[in-house]
Amino acid sequence: MGNMPALSGMVYCADCGRKLYQVRCTTMNQKDYMVCYSYRKIKGACTSHQIRNEVIENLLLEKLQNLLAFVGRHEDIFVRLATKQSKEEMNRSLRDGKRELEQATARMQKLDAIIQRLYEDNIDGKISDDRFAKMTASYEQEQAELEARIVELRDLMDAAKAKPDGIDSFLKIVRGRTEITELTPAIIREFVDKIYVHQAVDFEGQRIQQIDIAWNFIGVFDPPKSDIEATKEKSA
């Protein structure tokens, strides 16, 4: 239709991880909105996660203004909170990666034992050559997929350990910045890595939909809601 929405390529489904699909409205009384790609393209794969562009943009502007104001007033507290959060996220990522790595390694060992038993049964004539070939092919395919995942997990864990502190990089784009009153594609991409949209739920007759914003260099970070809370953090 001649232009690209400001949020194009930035918004993801919080459940399946796929991007939200932009829907362009052609009627005057409707607004452009997004839906989960999996929901739109694969029947039953996910829920709609439908949300209007303007809802995301309004919240993004508000959160960005609040974050810039907080860093401007309490840079020392921001650094401490962001550093603590970064360490917690790294430790959580390493724990999850280690657990999945142990599970994948244990499954690999089990598959080796299964294939060995199939080989012995084939030698003893308990299963035919054709049956042996089909069964081992399936298990060997699973092994190949596990081997690839194990390599990927180890690389991810090494990268998490070596990941540089992004707080200084974030401060460089914040310091000296005047108040942002309007979002542009350039500003969005300067500050935002990804936006995650959750499925809407009904709560006491209202439609509630959670949106998480992952900022460049620091990930998801929500500052204290007031200076009083910030002061408590400083004295904690």
C-alpha cells in the first residue's frame, strides 16, 4: 500500500515466538492491527494475539519517556538495577541451558542403547532387516537432531557467559537526549530490540493485554513507578 508501518518486524508473539503479522485495513473506520503469524498461517498453532498498532505505539512512547526520565534522574540506581537484572537473566539462561543439555545428553545415551539392542535382535533374527533399517533410521535421525541441539546449546551458554555488559551502550544513546514526544521508525529501532505481545484476557469485564518491551542492550526493564520507590531501591 505504498508504505511500511513503524513497528514492522519488531513485534513478536509472547507464546509461540513468531512475528505478529501486519494487517492493513482499507476502511476509514478501522485501524491497522497485528495478529500472530502462527495463528494466521497454521490452523490451531496459536491464538490470535490481535492488537491494534496504535495501542502498541502509545504504550511504547509512554514507557520510553518514563525510562528516559528515570535514567536522567537516577542513573546510579538504573545501573544497579539493570546490572542485577542482567546477572539474574544470565544465571537463569545458564540453568535452563544446562538442564536441557543434560536431558539431551541422557537421551543420546538411551538412543545408543536402543540401537544396540535392535542390532542384536536383528542378528538373532528377532526383527527383519527391513524393520531394523526403518527403526534405526528413525532413531538415528533423532540422534542427529539432538547432536545439533547440543552444539547449539553449548554455543548459547558460552555466548551468555561472554556477553558484554550492555548498560554502558544503552547509556550512550540515552545521555543528553531531549524528551521524545513522537515515535519514528528510527527512534524505535535505536531503543527497541523486540516487542512481545501476550494473548488478551478478560478480567472483571475488561480486556487486558500484556506487552513486554525488550530494549536494546538491556532487555526487558521497567523502572520503579515513582521517585519514592526509586529512593527505596537506592537505600536497599
